[in-house]
Amino acid sequence: MYLHLGNGKVINTENLIGIFDLDITSQSYITRKFLTMSEKAALVINAAEDIPKTFVVCRENGKNIVYLSQMASATLLRRAEESIM
């Protein structure tokens, strides 16, 4: 099934690794380093029209792709759970 992240961006839930709240997870040095490395490797796709609240990690073509979304992580999680049922 598919998950709409906002701004017209849709991902396949089979590729979904995790949905993370930026406010909570960005407090960790490891998460900040992961996001910085992903951005430097051009693996970050901005699906947010405004300030992002969530980042979603997917495995596509052998690479971890990070999507930034302005939707709340709880909303995306609920949508993902509904799409697999």
C-alpha cells in the first residue's frame, strides 16, 4: 500500500523503515549525525511545504532515503497502519 507524506509525495509502505518525530529525535547526537550525513549524500527529500515535523526513513534501491514531512508522526503512523490492514 501507499502512504501520503504531504506536498504530493507518496511512498510505498513496503519500503518503510520508520517514522520519527523531529522534535524528539533531533535531540540525539546520533540522529542529528544521521540526518546530516543523509543530507550530504543527497538522500533527503523535502515533502514539507512548511517547517517539517517528521522524518520518514525508507529503503529504496539499496539506499536509505529520508523524507521530511510537515505532518505529525502520529498522523503518519495511523495512516500507515490503516494502509496495511
